[in-house]
Amino acid sequence: MPKFDLITPGWKRSDLETETLRVFDICDGCRRCFNLCPSFTTLLNRIDDHESDVSKLTSQDFTQVEQECYYCKLCFNHCPYSPPHQYDLDFPRLMAAWKKQRTAEDGATWRDTLLIQTDLIGKLGSLTAPLTNWALRTPWVRGLVETIAGVHQSRQVLPFQSETFSQWWERRKPASKASTPQGRVAFFPSCLVTFQVTDIGKATIQILEKNGIEVVVPPNQHCCGMPRFDLGDTQGMQRIAEEQCQQFLPYLEKGYDIIIPAPSCSLMFKREYPYLKPSPEMTRLAEQTFDVCEYLMRLKKENRLSLDFPQNPGRVAYQIPCHLRDQNIGFKSKELMELTGAHVHLIEKCSGHDGAWSAKKEFFDMSMKIAKKAVREIQRETFDVVASDCPLSALQLDQALDAPPSRSALHPIQVVRNAYGLPS
């Protein structure tokens, strides 16, 4: 059976349709993902409408299944036929291939093209932070934006910061370097941390330095490329992967590890880059990249993590993001918070945000419906803190819970920073 590959040059729509029917037929026989996401609900309903004859599925069926996929990647680990397996089934990348095909045939809308320009949006938003944040909170402005750009007026957006994380890093006094540091890391903050949730980056630096880790922040960083999956922009992601490898390889050669606080970005470095641009250098990049809590728990395993936590966070409702689950590293954030004395309730439910997907007016209501499963778990008990590693998942939970600013969901690294008693 020929293997279909998203990055193989020269494939045709007929190749894609053949592979899709093969995969859909396997999904019909398995149905393990029947309630996992909107794509599978639509797919299996359409298959049932055609009495399990996948050859009767229409182009409209293909399009709806593809557009309802927001690349959470839960199905990849959920699937018993994911590689390595003779069926070689990779549903998320199949959907990315359809996004690529749709863009090639119909072109990308200006809205979809704009929404993946996270560096540009971040820079403009931070430069005009007071005005932009006012506009994002103003109903008539948001209504106008929905009419013109198709971005749902109720989609809450993380506020932009006038001082970016990069600017904060450049102006702060460098920490005194230990003669024999416990470790060396190169920090990749992500677009969201750079321009919006800067405190997550600051908390990460505080905790790493408290534990004797030497930190560098390579200059001129840019988006990891994850948003480009929305358009199936393989070439753009390959270019970004090459650039990131060239940016960080000199640090890897000097013994630095890469630390990332955003699950979608660490997933790109660990999983997607080696797939998009396979090379020994890319493999090394992936192997030396760590989620921040994963890295701190490695310090704990090696008895190099300070366990001096004067503040107990109490009861924590912790939603683990889909892109962190896909990394198969266990529940490192949960374990780290538990070291502080916190009682952590794990929530393995998707928040349904996924960046640009939930911002589009045609998918916003669906995204909020997906979030209800996680929200119900939070509402069943009383918690002192709600936490999620993904700032967008945290935002989604805040919006669904109608949480006041004083009760906003935190990143686990902020929970740990507060437990250390470090100033925010």
C-alpha cells in the first residue's frame, strides 16, 4: 500500500482522495474517536447516511470534515493505527493535506492569511496596546470587525502588553551567573508570551534562575509556524523549521537545552520540524527541546530542583492542553504543582480554542460547546486556582466560566512561581 505523505512533492488531488477514502474506511470500522471532535462526529454521521459506503462521500463532506478539524492532534494518540502500524494512519496530517489542497484550488481568504501572521499582529498590537485593547473590549468595534473580517465579536482576546517580553528581558539587570550553573537553557517564549502573556515568560526566568540555571534568550525570535497548519502551508513551515534550527543550533552545540512554555510551540520543535525537514540537526533540535515543566521535573529527578515552597497553592483544577498530551511526556505540570503541596485535579478535556479556528465566526459557537466538558469538571468542585499550560486554553476557560480578572486561569509555571514566594 503506497504511503501518502503531506510533504511529498507532486501529489495530486486524486492521490489525496484515494488516501482519504482508505483512512475513512478504517475509521468507520474502528469508531474509537466517535465523540472526540466535530470532525469525527460529521464524518461518522455522513458515513452512516451512506450505509458505510465511503465511496459515496461527496466533496462537500470532505470539506466539512477538514474545516472542522483544528489540529488538536488528540486523535493521533487515540488511534490504534497510528505509525508505526501497517495502516500508517495519521488523521491530523491528512486534514492538513486537505487544507493545503483547498488553499491551492481556491486560494486563501485575506482573513485566514492575516490570522496566521502572529508576529505582525503581535508587534502592531503591542505598539498600539492601549488603543488595541480598548477596541477589543468595545462591542460596536467588535461588531464591525465581525462584519468586515469574519472574526466573531464575542471571541475574547488576550490583551497586548506595551512592554513585550523581549523588551523586558533586554532592560532587566542580568542575573549573576553562578561559576558552575546547574544547567544552561535557551528560551523560546512564543508569540503569545512575547506580546501578550508576558508574565509567563517572566515567571519562567525567575524559576530557572532561582534553581541556578543560566538562561539566554536568542534575539530576533519569531513564530514557530503552528498557525500555518490552518492553510496547509507546508513550504512556509519548512522554511520556519530551517530558520529555527539555524537560530538554535549554535546554542545546542554549546550544551544549552531549549525551553518552551507554550505546548503548541514545543510540539512544533519536537514533532513537526523533524517531519517537515528531516535531518540529523533537526533531530538534535527536537531531542534537546523541553516543555518548561518537563525540564523542571528533570531537575527534580536529578535532585537539582529547590523544594522550598513557603506558599501552598491549595486546590488546583488543571486542564492539560491537547498539544502537551500529544508530546507523550506524562503529567509533568501536575507533578510539579504537586511538589508545592497543591492538590491537583487533572482535567483531560480539550478546551476547543485552537487560536484562529475559534476566532472565526463560523466556528466560535462550536468551540465554546467543546469547552463545556472541561468547564463542567471545574464547576463540580471548589478550586483555589484554575491552570492550563496553554494561554489560549486558559483564556477559553476564563470566558466559558465568566471568570473575573482576579480569578483568571494561570500557567502552571505561575502557580509554582507564586508557591516559591517570588514577586510577580
